[in-house]
Amino acid sequence: MSINELAINGGRPCRTLDWPAWPIADDGTERALRDVLFGGRWTLTGNTPNGVEPYEKRFGRAFAEFNGTAHCVPVSGGSVSIIVALRALGVGFGDEVLVPALTWSGCAASVLATGAVPIFVDIELATLAMDPDAAAAAITSRTAAILLVHPYCTIANLDAFVTLARSAGIPMIEDCSQAHGAKWREQRVGTFGAVGVFSMHETKVLTCGEGGAAITGDDELFSRLCQVRADGRKYAPGNDYHQLAVQDAGDLLGHNFCLSEFHAAILWDRLQHLDSELETRERLGALLRSMVQEVDGVFPLDRPEEADMLSYWRFVVRLDLERFGGRSLDAVCKALAAELGIFVIPVDPPIVDSLLYQPMKSIAAKNSPEMRRRLDVAQFDVQHARDAHRTALRIPHRVLLGGEREVEDIVASFRKVQQAFSSAAASDVIGPAL
Ligand SMILES: *Cc1c(COP(=O)(O)O)cnc(C)c1O
């Protein structure tokens, strides 16, 4: 068997070593967790005050500071952070919210959870982020918010979206669930609109398993965010933690979306490592970008000039599949996954094509023919999102937490698969159908 035999056909894989671990925990993480376990406070809203500042509040303050903004409200998940932000902004039944055509389906489901209508805006192929011109064209008198996602390993065109949101007088929520710590013109993402929201799900670059946060520079909005996530309560004034940490406010109707002390303690600990992990991923991501684009038919996403720091949640490349012998993206992903021993899959499907997106089964659609008409996905043009799902693939961020050896193995895999597929097509020697 030749050394060029693909791993998927029984050949030797390009990567035989383990990948860097994810999620990461160390002694500090364990200490923080034990601190909660035996400290007598398991949640911010518990009623056995122990005289100690809750981790929830400590993490919130640290994360606001990390992002260079005034406030952070930790919440129990990323989708929840979108719901909390929309509710705090007063977005509700029948309002329209602009959502990128290609991202996690939970973004649109969260909009539906408030009774609002997701309006899908097509993406730019160079970045896979929402297209600002398409967004401008989608604005109507009912548009109540723009939910801008910074996708995978890049940043949406913030200059254009800040201008658009301002000129239209519509609040922007930046969903930074895939971009913790990224910087645009020296400023962290999440601080350009009314609210920045984050997921701390296990796959994300800052994680506690399940968690989230909303950040804002606006005092009034902060108070509302607090109340939406804690049944109408906000932080008690002062630092006397022999008293309850929250007090009743009731400016609006809230729910319990609080992050537990265990989760907050993990985030508080892991946040201290985020800058150094970002630096590693940024350095190796840039190296991978420059090396992998030398492989025939492989195109990394654009790096916007204004980006001073990228946060790599998934390393994404687009492929010219003609250069891969005309194989499907799925076949290329499977061959790469076998070489690398790691998850390699296409980027998300357009939300309107996702099995998970079922707007007609939402409460918003119930008993309302008008809402059912407005939720009908057939009306949205998502051509670029469909093209991206057919041609772009993603690799998890942990591969960028090692060293140059990891980058070389990834590049070698792309080269091997590209050469095998293109030469098989040329010589008509087709291996087993993939
Ligand atoms: C992961 C993710 C979410 C959802 O976060 P959960 O913590 O899983 O609820 C929302 N938006 C984007 C862009 C995400 O990547």
C-alpha cells in the first residue's frame, strides 16, 4: 500500500498523535469549584448569605473588564443570553429581528421565543458574516433589533453595521458566542452595539459546560438585563454579603435564567487563561491560514483589515471542489477527518434549511395565520448561505492550542486529500465511493 493511500481507505493517517485537550481544567479550576462546593452558596439568589461575594458577580465584573465595558450579566446559556437581551430591549410579539442566514439555529429560535419574527439576511461569502447591504435592504418599520453574529474565526463588518444601526435607529445585539475576545480596531467585539451576548457552551473558547453572558455599557439596560434573568430582581446595592445578593425590582417581568455558582466559578477561573489561549490560537491560526492557502483549491476566510485580534472558534476554509476531483464537500470532510482523527464537518446549514428550525411549531405561530405567513421561510433569499454550506468546512479550535507540528499535520492532510482526489479523477481510478 502506498504512503499516499488515504486513511479512509486504510492508509496511514497524517495525524497519529493526540490533539490538545478541550475543555481545559487545572488546579485553579478545581480550587474554585471546591470553594463553591463547601462555601455554603451554590447560587447568586440563594438565601443563606455567607459574607462572601458570589462568583457570579466576580466573574461578571471580570468579564466586563476583560471586554472593556461597564457591565456584564452572567446567564445560564448562549441562547438564553439572546432572549434576555431582546427582552431587556423591549423586543416582543410581532417585532422583526434581523438574523444571519447562516449560523446556529438557536439564534432564530431565541428570537421566536420572545414572539418576534426572525428575518433572515444572506451572508457575504468571503467572511460568512451577515451582508450589510442585504441587512439594510431588509429593514422595515417593524425591525426592532439586528442580531449580528461574528462567525467561526472572523468578525462581521462592524463599521458598516454600526453605521447601519445608528442611521436606522435600531439597536444592535452582537452575538459573540464564536468570537470571545476578538478585537476590531483595538476594541473587543460585543461592545459596538447595545448589548453583546456570549455562549459558554463546552465547544466555545471560554466555557463552563453550559453558560452565557450579556455585556453592556448602558446603566439602564444593565438593570433591565439583571431583572430579566433573575425573576425581576437585580443586584443588591453595596457589598454586604451577609445580606441577600439580589433585591426585588420588578421594572419588567423576569424569569430565572441565572448561572449557578459552580459554573460561574469555572468561568471566573478560565477567564484568567483566555488572553494567553487567544494569543496561541491567533498565532497558529495565522500560520495555518498562510500555509493551507498554498494547497490547490483551498481558501481560508478573509481576515478583515480592521481585525486586530481574531478568536478562532472553528477554523474555516472554503474549497473549490473542482480541484478535489469534483467530490462532494462531505466526501472531503470524511477523508480529512480520517487523516486527522478529529471532527471535520461542513459549516452550518442555512437556518431556513435546518431540521432544528421549526417556526410553524412556535408559540408565535399558534392560532395566527398572519404570523404563519410572516414566518414562512420560502420568502428569504439565502443563496450565499447555501453555497457556503456546500463548499466550506470547519475544524475545532483545540487544534490551534498546540504548536507548529499540529498546523503542519493539518496542512499535510489537506494536501494529501487534494492530491489523491484530483489525481484519482484525472486517472479515472476511483476508490470506494465516499
Ligand atoms: C453556540 C451559539 C449559540 C447558543 O449558545 P448555547 O449556549 O448553546 O445556548 C448562540 N449563538 C451562536 C452564534 C452560537 O455559536
